[in-house]
Amino acid sequence: SWRRAPGFPTRKPSFTAHANAVEIFVSPEVSAALDGPTPITRWPDGSIIVKEGFSGDTRKLVAVMEKRGDRWYWAEYDGDGEPQFSGQPRTCVNCHEARKSYSDWVYAFELPR
């Protein structure tokens, strides 16, 4: 029931480590920030972004980012929902850090400006 992320109205091809195609959904906190009347420089506490990765019609993974205070925490599950890792794994931090100052660690879409 969550809103789809901006620029992801349907499943789209992906060129990231998250599978061949992705669908991205955002929590009500992110949705409210996107619809807010003023620009923001960081996503609000409690923001969650969920990315489902697919190969063909088969879901291969579910990646989750959750904002807690000033930090993001990640979790990744396989296509069957089994946990693969969580917390602040170096692989997530190292990749997303490139977007730290530009979009508060988020790659798929920008902060409302």
C-alpha cells in the first residue's frame, strides 16, 4: 500500500547491484516529505525505502533503507524473504556514501528542492 518512488511508476531496468529490474516503494514519511511545501536537505527520521530486485518475473531480493536519527540502516533479504544482512554493512555504506551530501544517501531519487 506504500507509494511508489518518484521515477518508478512501474518496474524499471536496473544497472545496480540490486538485480536486473527494480520496483521501489517509500514509507509515509518519505511520501510526506516529497509532497511537502518546502525543500529539505535530509530525509525525515523514520523514512524507509524498499527496493525489490527482479530477474525476469522472479523476485531475487528485497533491500531496505531505514533512517534513524542521523544514520541510515540497511537490510537485505533474498527473494524468499530470508535475511542476508542488516545494520550498516560496508558494502551498502561504501556505495551510498557517494550520495551522502547530495541526496542524504539515496540513489534512486532526489530530495525535494
